[in-house]
Amino acid sequence: MDPIIRHLSPGTVLSLGDQVACLPGQIVSKTLAQNDALSLTLFAFDQGEEIATHTSRGDALVTVLSGTGRITLDGVDHGLHAGQSILMPAQIPHAVFAPEPFTMALLQVFAAPEDTP
């Protein structure tokens, strides 16, 4: 059976922040897992790069792996440093900005259709 989490070697100790590299003027992403229930993606942002305000149908947990990022959640700015996380609830507007190069992990969890009112 193929693993649900891809692009990582099983049983290998690693740093997630080293699995995706910042490139000049870009946002780089690497999807490790994606299905109807969840998505796990690594991102690397070059300084000044951003993801504009949007919403998601699932709850999202951002963990900064290296550097410093700024998450705007429902109009409020939050500066996050390596090792810090923030929960972004489903359907709440949010954005991501890189005041300096940084990497982050994004875990999104989606409600099963039977869990949706």
C-alpha cells in the first residue's frame, strides 16, 4: 500500500523546513498529503511574497518552520516565529505575508459531508 504522506523517507529523522526551499520572488509549495479529509503542504515564501485574503472550507493549522511570517486572520495581523502555530477556522478570511523569507507547514482538516450541518 502506498503511504498517505508522500515525498518523505519513512523512518528518517528530518527537518520539515529543509524539505522546501525559498526561491527568489516565489512561493514554493510541496504537498505531502491530500485527500477529502485533509491536506498537508509545506510552503517557502521569499521576502515580500504573499497569499492574498481568502477563505477555506476546512480548518487550517499553520506552523512556522523557519523565519518569521505574518498571518492576517479576520483582519487581525499575527506575527509568527519558527516553532509557533496559529489556527485559522474554516470560512474565516485569512492571508499570509513574508516580511522575511520563511517556511511553514499547513495542515488543513475538512469536515466529512455527514459532519456538515
